[in-house]
Amino acid sequence: MSVLKVRNLSKNFGGINAVTDVSLDIEAGEIIGLIGPNGAGKTTFFNLLTGIYTPSSGEIAYNLNHKVTTKDLKPHKITHYGISRTFQNIRLFQNMSVMDNVLIGFHNGLKYGVASALFRLPSYFKSEKDTYEEASQLLDRFNLLDKKDELAKNLPYGDQRRLEIARALAAKPKLLLLDEPAAGMNPKETKELTELIHWIREAFELTIILIEHDMSLVMNICERIFVFDYGNLVANGTPNEIQQNEKVIKAYLGEEAAKC
Ligand code: ATP
């Protein structure tokens, strides 16, 4: 079943064609990689998918929690549609604890109403307790439970990246968009992240699209890869197909492909 259809999507900034006439389909449960040189249009594509940018032309259609098309796409409603994302420049509540960052992620899923929260009715306490328990389990799986009371800003970089993913998952998405999840990680952390992303897909039964420059992660984890260059989608295929694609090797992979 296709969860995302993109048709002839373009975005221009003044004279710059950041994304040009991109069409693609993504099936439920896939792990998809978006690769390409700096400035190829990958983040702009994510920003279009999440309603941050309005397309210059073209269509986006989701089939997740609801059927959603381009005109309905509003950034503040994304979580409601079943989409969560992380950012290239980590966006955490830096002065809040690790636990509070994840609890905020659960906010959309809480089941109590305003009255039970205001008057501290039993349903409020039950829901808060369940949420805390779920957040603890999530942090445990992300190796962050023993740091739950630390401020986010005091965590090492790799931990902050994992915390951002944990928070994104707390919203219970069906589609997870990860923008350079391995950026700044050392090889050991990247290997652990690779296993974690595999586990996330199985445990949460979701679809994942990731932008990544680390070719070992992309080639190990993605079932299909889309290659962007100057805003155009220049290739699409399995990691094997992409690694052997002459156009991609010339334009981008070069030495990176040989390392994997
Ligand atoms: P990187 O791998 O470096 O993150 P990218 O593939 O994500 O690059 P984008 O950030 O999407 O590339 O940028 C694509 C092009 O669009 C670039 O030329 C960039 O300068 C331009 N661009 C992106 N956002 C804007 C904006 N808000 N205003 C003007 N130009 C922009």
C-alpha cells in the first residue's frame, strides 16, 4: 500500500530551482534513503513534505492516519496526520530534562480531557502514569534512561540525536522523517544507530525516510534510495543498483561508494 505519492513537485526560491519536477511513491513499511550532494534539495523536499514550504507546483498525497493532500498540509497538523520528523540542526528543549523532552512528544496522544486535567480526575493520573511508564521504556531502549533527569543541553551530541528520535516516536507516527540522523556521530554510534533504526521500523511498524551523507548507514539500512542532484531526482533503486549506477557514481558517490 502506498503511503506517500509525490507528483511533479517543484519548489523555486527566486531564481533557484531547489526541487524540480520530482515524482515518487513510497510503500508502507519501507526504509527509504535520500542522498545527494550538498544543496541538492533534500531538506527542501522534507520541508515540502511537512508543509513548511508550499510547493511552487505539483502534488503530495498521504495515506496515513487520514488521506491528506497538498492543500491540507499545515506544519502544525503534521503529527495529527501521523508524521514525525527530526532536524539537521537538532531541535530539543535544551533547558528541559531528557524525560520532559520525551513526555512532550507524547502530548498529542494523551487521552484525558481538559476537565480531568484541571480537576485532577482519576483518568488524568492514570494517563500521566501510563505515559511516564511508556516514556521510561522508550528511553531505556534508546540507552538514555539513566540520563532521564539531565538537561538535554548537557548530553553528548550522539545522545541528543537519539533523544530527538525518541521524542519523535513518542507522538506515535506512521511515517518518520529523519534529517541526517548520523551527523556528528562516531563510527560506533553510527553502527548502533543503524541497529536502532531497524528496531524502530519493526517495533513501531512504520515507514522511514532518511536523509543521510553516511554511506555505510544508507547502504546498510535502506531498501530503496532516491538520489537528488541540483533539485532533480536523478536515480532511484536498491542500494546495489545505486552503487552501480554510472550517473550516480560520477555525480556523487565516487569514493564514498567504494568504501561501503
Ligand atoms: P545539504 O545536504 O547541504 O543539507 P540539501 O540537499 O538538503 O543540502 P537544500 O538545503 O534543500 O539542499 O537546498 C537546496 C537549494 O535550495 C540550495 O541551493 C539552497 O541554497 C536553496 N534553498 C534552500 N532553502 C532556501 C530558502 N529558504 N531560501 C532560498 N534558497 C533556499
